Amino acid sequence: MPTVQLPDRTLIEIAGDEASDFLERLVTSNVVAMPADVAWPSALLTPQGKILFDFLITRHEDRFLVDISGALATDFMRRMMMYRLRAAVEITERPERPIEARWGDAVKPGDFPDARFRATGAELPVARHYGTSAQAEDAAGEHADISAWNRLRIHNAVAESGADFALSDAFPHDVLMDLNGGIDFRKGCFVGQEVVSRMKHRNTARRRLAIVSGAADLPGTGTPIMAAGKPIGALGTVAGDAALAIIRVDRAGSALAAGAPITVDNTEITLALPAWTALTFPAPSAADESDQTGGGER
């Protein structure tokens, strides 16, 4: 089974006597109660409840490891420094520790299980490895292409910002963080908690991550998904004839109930909500029928 280097990811270390309390009041996951040495999905939200930064966070020994897109690392560290004030917290980027994704028999002792795939019931164990450059070079012959990682994410409905959604645009519910352990609804306050808690209790999430299947290779990321002449979402990560997409489930449900084709570039596709979520497309209502005002975003 493959090991895939993720050169677009960066490791940030957050340590200090107050690191746990500092993170607990900011991020969506419960860093106090999370098991040690597991890479846990988490996010820092805007006050309006949208994802400002998405990442994996691991409690390791006396510190936390944040596995985040390299394009976000500087802004994330700047934002955390702003929140830090006088707290006894140290925030350090660790570029000497390259990040790899491993699955199947490539997972070794000392790797950090990726909790997102535990939630999906993935057939094979999936883990992160935070090694040294020398270790990465030693294992270079084992590395697979990034497309193998993308196919694994699509199959398990694991979304990542950039490829699958724009930051400050998506709610955690849109990318299934309410179901994969990325949000702890029982912990104390965190930034944006009121909004996402209200969405959960009122069941008002109208966008969800879906798996897209086509009869042939699908077009590129960002291509609109159409139903009854209206956009209901857009392709995210694409790997051949499969993709991820955040879609308006109410509009998709109406199209499916009416037998209307759902298409990309005028080619019919199939949409499926991930089985592990137990979500279903809602039956159409009068409100759904009148809500056909384009955009497909909300």
C-alpha cells in the first residue's frame, strides 16, 4: 500500500503551559479530551460560523501538532499569535518535518491515525507521518502519486479546503465536520460555536458533501453541477470518473424526485451522499420548488 508525500502541507507546533486551554477556547475539536497521537479534524471558524482554517491537530507528548495547508500556514500563525495575547504558548513552524499520508500496510508504529477515515469506516487504516527530511528520502521509493490519495479521499468523502471548498465560504456542516468528529458540540465555547450549534439543533444545513460518479472522466474542479437548468454545486477534487462536490441537497432531492437529470458539462452524473453519514436527500417541498434562484450556494 502507498505512502504519498504531501509537500503542500506544513506542520506547526503549539506548545507551552497554557497551550491546551488556549486551543480549547478557539478550535472546533475538543483538544482536552482528544486521544493522544491521533490526527483529529478541526477548524478555526469565523464568528459567523464559517471555516477560516481547516487542519488536523494531534496531541503529542506535551504539545500539539497542527497539520495544515502550507498556503495557510503564515496566516494561521499570525491569527493564533493575535489570539495568544500574554498566554504561555509557543507557536513554531516545523518545515524540517515533511508530511506524508499512509494507508494499508504502509502504516507503521509511530504514525498518527487519521481520525477522519476512522469516522468513515474506511476499509484500510489511514495515518499521517510527520518525519524528517532524511526519513522521507529513505522512503522515497515507496511513494505513490497524489492521485492515489485523491481517490482515497473521494471514496471516503474527506474534503480539504482549496480543492473542495473556499475558506470563509463553507460551514463545517457543508463538509461533514459535524459527523466526522471535527466539531465537539458538548465542549465549552469556541469561535463560531453559536451558529454551528444552532444549525445542528435546528437541522438547517442545506449543503452537504456528495460523491460524484460519471460514465467517463469528469471535467475539472469548479465545473458547475446542474439540475433542472439550475446550478446546485460545483466539482471539487476530481480523480478520473469520480469527484467530490458540495451540493444543495434540497435542490438535488427535488431533481431526483422529479426524475430530472443531474449533469456536468451536459453529461449525466450520479450523486451519492456518503453511506457512513446516514444522510438522505430530502423530499421536495413547496419551499424547495420556489427556491430556484440560481447560484446553488446556499
